Amino acid sequence: MSTSLNLQNVLETVGPGFAKASAEMEQQDAFVYDNYEVLKSHRVFSALVPQELGGGGASHRDMAAFLRGLAHYCPSTALAVSMHQHLVSAARKNHQDGKPGRALLEKVAAGELVLVSTGANDWLDSNGSATKVDGGYRISAVKPFGSGSPVGDIAVTSCAYDCPDDGPSVLHFPLPIKQDGVTLMDDWQTMTMRSTGSQTMRFEDVFVPDEAVGMKRPRGPFHMAFAVIVTVAMPLVMSAYVGVAEAAAAIARDRAKKKTDDPATPFLLGEMENLLTTAQMACDSMIALCDDFAFTPSETLASQVLVRKTICANHVIAAAEKALEATGGTGLFRKTGLERLLRDAHGGQFHPLPEKKQHHFTGRLAMGLPPVAR
């Protein structure tokens, strides 16, 4: 009887090697090409694909733990890989529930393909323009935050479409990245997560065949597809950030051993542990809500996940900041490793939904209203 891929064994094998080059690559704004090749050799990109479809059959919970541990060694690798894994997770959930998803899962498993998400900045409205032509659509759009795009095979994206029959709509489709009309803008020079390769992607008059369009929905209102995406994605994405906070806390604990005579240090470390534990609890609760794909999508569940995402993101930042305070001025030196982790921690707040948008979403539901104004 075959067994699922053991991601913990993979982590222990590859992690230390990733850590050696991680800081240097980050300082150069260099994408983690070599890390991706290593992970491909261990079939990590197909790990979540069911075994009967050619994948590793790993659980959602195990993938979250893998990404969390991977962030201890290289935060950018963990975050970029989480973006691929959340797309595989959504396809797996859809396939499990009798919806389209199998074809994408089989492609990933057959070629260890890298999927690139462009949906975070789009949310419900998407952007760009689509023109109907014989056999499909001509797509033009600019999509930021394409993590992993330097080695990406397929962009899983969307585009606004003024449908003559149904009005303002959004088309969802996979799009091969290595084709005419797709340009990578090489503009990912940032404060945080510098090696994720999350550059902007430009699509110029790219043809998308009718059969590639997996979904057409009204533009603007909340759609239940996002209840699936949020529930599978946020636990994976935030697991990477929790790993960042854990790595920062480990540095602070180690440095505190040299400050046993400082009466403030125990208080600062105690605060840090409380903040870190809150982030961990929020992330663990998101993972539990996903329940290894056994959840039933709903607006309420999406809100519950998003609330926990906000709590997690805020406490990851707070824990990393407290780790710096507990470490003291030496934490400002790059060689200490803390300043980078603190910068990386700040990226978590910008994944869907940012705090105030989450408050609005959750608050409207609490009032008995649709989560998004129509």
C-alpha cells in the first residue's frame, strides 16, 4: 500500500541547505531558483495532489506544518511555495466536491508544474479587459504579486469582462506563462519577502480558449468560490508568517541568555511568548476550520477564517517587534537575522483581507447583511 509524501522528512533534508544562502539572496533581491529545483526533486509541488491523480497525497495540515517549518530556514521560499499550494488546495477541494479541478491537479502531478496566483490584488472585482472572439477571449490585464513567477508554468488568474448578456462579469482561467503576450515586469524590489519573485505580470492580447474558462461570475458580489479559496489559502499563507515569528523568537531567546542580569528581559520575553502564542493559536484554528478539506464553504466560515487571519498577522508582527526589543540594539545588525525577519513579518497584513476590509466584511455579516455591498 502506498503512503503519502512525508513532508517532515523533506523539511529536515532540505531546510539547513536553504538557510545558508537565504540571507544573501534576500539582500540581492534574488529569486530562490535553486530552492525550487530542490523542492521539485522531492515532488513538493505535487505533494497535495491526491495519490490517485499522481501526487503525494499529503494533507492540508501537513503542508501547513511544512511551510511553517520551512520559514525558519527561508521565509521567502515558504511564502512563495504557499501561493502555489493554496491553488492546488483549492483545486483539490473543488475536485473532492465534484467541481472542476481534476485537470489542473493532473497537470501539476504529471510535470511538477508551478502555479502562480494573481488573485490577491483582484479580490472580487478583478481588473483588465476581455474581448470575446471566435473560440475564446482576448485578455489584457496587469496583475501584481505573482509569487514564484520567475519559474512559474501556469498563472491561475481572472479578468474583468463586460458580458453583453449578463453584465459586468469576471472570467477565471489558467493561463500558460511561457507564451506570447505574457511579460514579467521584474519589479519586485521591496521591504519584505524579497526573494519570492512576486513581480507584476502583464498580459497583452493573450488568447484564452473557451474551454479554459473555469468560471464566469458577476463582478463585485461575494461568490462562494472565495469561501473555498479563503478557507484553504489563509492557513497555508499564514503558516509561513508564523514560522517567521517563531524564528525571531528563537533568536531573542538565545540572546537573552547573555542578559540574565537585566531585570527587564524576562518581562519582554514573557510578552513575546504571549504574542507568539496568540499568532500560533489563530493559525492553528484556521487549519482546524479547514479540517483537511472536509469543510462546507459558507460566508460565515470565510469570515471566521479572515478574523483569525487578522489576529494572526497582527500578532506575528507584534511578536517579531517584541523579539527585537528583548534582544536590544544588537538586533539591528543584519548579521543577527532579526531585522530581516521583522521586515518579512510585515507582509502578512496585506494578504486578503487587510484588517479594515476584514472588519467591514465581518461586521456586515454580523448585521445580517451580505459581506460585500452590492
